[in-house]
Amino acid sequence: MSRRESIKKLREQLIRRRGALHRALEGDLSLLRELHQERTGDILDAAADTMQDELNSQLVEAESRELNAINSAIARHGRGTYGDCEGCGKPIPLSRLRAIPYAIDCIDCRRKAESRSVGGASRMWNRVFDQAEADLV
Ligand SMILES: [Zn+2]
């Protein structure tokens, strides 16, 4: 299969996935609304509800993030830039696109971006540990 045909197939996959996500999100949001309506005055219930809400809203957030990624991938299809790395401009290998159809960068650029953000996260952790040690003193 040529790259062109593969990319056409991936577009169909993205559109199907978008439809599935739309339905999932609608379901999650109506579940959230139902949970709010069933709320009782019990404190323990309220704590459990809060935890459940937290999980549900994380799920909704992850789903909407994926939905955004899919929408912009479909938009890139329309512009004819789908499958090009946003970091270096080279074509993203098909194997990567098949694994993550809404990938916007090649593995090299992704690694570079991730090593930057992981560095940031570990700096934050160091601060937390510094703080914990300061509390002990
Ligand atoms: Zn790249």
C-alpha cells in the first residue's frame, strides 16, 4: 500500500474514532449530571462522589484532549499536511502513524520534546523533596 493510500485509511480511522469519542463523551457527561442529581446529604457519600467526580472529569478531560488531537489531525488532512512532522517537517513514519494516527511529530522530535518536559517535571520534584527536608529540620 502506498503512503498516500495508507494516509487515506488513517483518515477513515480518525473519523470513526472521533465518532466513538463523541458518543463516549456524551455518555460520560450525562453520567456526571446524573451523579450530581442523585447526590445525598451524607458526608461519606459526598466524599465518594467527589472521588468519582474527579475520576470522571479526568476521563472526560482525556477524552476531550484526544478528540482535539483527532480534530486537528483531520484538519491537517484537509490542508494536505497530515503525516508531516511539526518539528522537523519530515514525513512521520507510517508505523508511527498507525500506532498513533493523530501524531504530529516524528519519534526524534517527540523524544526531544519529552526530554525537555521530563526535565521540567524532575526539577519540580526536587523542589518538593527540598521542601520535605526543610520540614524535617
Ligand atoms: Zn521531526
